[in-house]
Amino acid sequence: MPDCDDTLRELQTFLDGELSDDAVGTMQAHLDGCPDCLQAFDFHAELRSVIAAKCHDALPPGLLARLEQCLQADIDGDGRIG
């Protein structure tokens, strides 16, 4: 993840634990040096935590797709979440 756009696109994969060890190191190094991407990471991690705490059963139909669509719109808009 050499830049912010790549990092933001890979946040979900990173949070899912689906990146290679090398990619995790690169992602972590970028997050350590980039307050904007770290803020986006914190937002995504907190959102996951809230959803997990509130949705004890399966997610309501379409909720995950709507959340992903909203988050992607933020990323596509200016490369930053928020």
C-alpha cells in the first residue's frame, strides 16, 4: 500500500485479516505515518465493533451492502473517510 488511496481500498481486507504478512507490514507502516489513514482505520474498526455489538443475529437484509456503498462513496469522493 504505497499511498493513501491504496491503503483506504485495502482497509477492509486488513481488518478481515486477509492480507499477506508483507502487506500487513506495509499497511501498518503507512498507518503509523499517516494520521488521515489512521483516522479512517479507527473509524472502520469502531464501526465494525458497534455493528458486532448491536447485531447479535444476522445482519438485516441489505445492511452490509448499504454500509459498503456509503463507505465506498466516501472513499471515491476525496480519498478520505469522514
